[in-house]
Amino acid sequence: MKKKFLSGFATAAAAALMLTACGGGTDGGDEAGGQTEELREVTVGVLSIAPSVGVAYGIEHGIFEEHGFDVEYEVSSAGAAMLPAVSAGQLDFGVGNPLSVTTAVDQGLDMKIVAGYSNSLEEGNDVAGVVTRADSGIETWADLEGKTTAVNALKTLGDLTIMHLAEEDGADPQALNFSEIGFPDMPAQLERGNTDAVWIPEPFLSQLLEDDANELVGYSFQETDPGMATMVTFTSGQLAEEDPEMAADFAEAMTAALAAAQEDQEGSRELLVEFLEIPEEAAQELVMERLDGEVNREQLMFMVDLADKYDFIDEAPSEEDLFLN
């Protein structure tokens, strides 16, 4: 099963969210006690991005099985599409950005964050940044006032952190303009002058900065909140209420898988080659997010406060609304 889901990653993307979680159980041996326990089958929604390798690592190395779970994953092209599937029980858990979860809760979906997942880097080169043309005259966050910055989707972590940094730099955050452009199309649109700047993650970020005609404005995650959460693990409020023990056990399993994947950088990068179908050299050079299953509630509530401040949501959910208790 592990190999099937790794090799089928690309084709799974086309059918993501159209499959329902499988029923039934698989027996797993407990060699120490000489007993067998039925593994709990769960399906996890992931995105086709590098940090999702943490789930694949946990499957490939039997970490989820050690914690009593038979895990399969389904691939979604967007985190927002994953949320209704989790809410409806088609997926047991999802991995996506915390702002999407917060927005879903604000819009009435009962979702619970059960574990952390990935974080930006606290120092050095980060996993996402804003890039402009070297001759654009844009040198600071405030210089983006009145300009257009491309993001992959509106009202997500990209424009949220840029607005915060521009205001801190003395600009009017409401005077910033944002347009939606897919990450692969951003370099060409920037070169043609169809956007003044782009908010772009790895591996596109490094590729853009290899061209001396482009320059980095800054790392919006790192400068907003060093090490801020970029993705979390979440489930439906119904599952959390009906089987809180399973939800808590899976959070523990995910935390163990992420810790192992983070420690084994060589093994994780080797897995990326098949996981994302990228060259080995690209996998080795990729700036990777820090994987960590621990939940930093204070950090996440700061993001919620920003979303509320800039009207990304109507009403800020409480910790009780947002987290597994």
C-alpha cells in the first residue's frame, strides 16, 4: 500500500476528494505482547507540496502503524477544497494552512486543529518571499503601497502577512493591491510587468532569485512571526466529539512521524524525488519547512488576530472553537 500511494501521487491529484475513506480493518502484529490489534484506517488529505512528504514518511517507515493506524492519503490541489471533504467525513484528517481552517470555522464549518505540521524558518533563507524586479524601485514593504503583488489566492497567509508588514513599515495596508496568479506563471508575469511583485514559495523562489534582474523584498512569514505555522493537521468537530481518543492518538502519531521526518533530512529528501516527481538535485537543494507536530496556540492566535484586524474573517474564533480540547 505504501508504494502504491507514493507512486500514484500524481494521478491521485486528479481524483482527489472524489474518493471516500475505506472501511474495514487490517490486522497488525504486536510482537512484544504476542497479540494482534486491528489497525484503525484513516484517510488524510494532503497538498502536492514538499512538506506533505511528512505524511508519506510516516507511512513509508511504519510510524503510523506503530501507533495503531493504517494511513492512506489523498491529494488536493487546494487546501480550501479539502475542508468540506473533512467536514463531510470523506477525509478523516486534513493538512492545510491554519488561515483556511480559521476561515472555515468563521463561515460555520465545525473544524478542530489537532496537531501542528509545518513552520517557516526562524532565520536565514525562508520558504516563501516577495520578489520584485531590481529596477522597480520597490525596496521595502511600504513601497508596495499602490502597487500590485501577485499571490496564488486572495485572503490567505501571503497577502495577510504582506499587509501586516506594510502597515508596520508605515504604509496604508488597504492601499495595497493583490492579484491571483498561479505560482508557475508568476515569473513570466513579473518579467512582463503584469505585476509589480510576487509572493512566491520554494522552489520557485530560488529559481527567481537566480536571475539578477529580480530581487528579494523580504520573507513575509519570517518577518511577521519567525517560525510561524504554515500548515496544521485538522479534523471535523464531529469526529473530535464522537471519538476524541482516536483524534488525540492520531495527533500523537502525526507528531511522531513529523519529528522523524524532520530529523532524517536525507531520507525525507530522497522520498521527495518520488513524492513530487522532481530531480534528485532539486530535492537536495530545496529549502524545506520545519516539520513539527506540536501546536503553538499563542502563535496561531496571533495569526487569527491579524485575520480579524484585516477583515479576512467576520469574527475571530476562540481557542475553544479552533483547537481540539
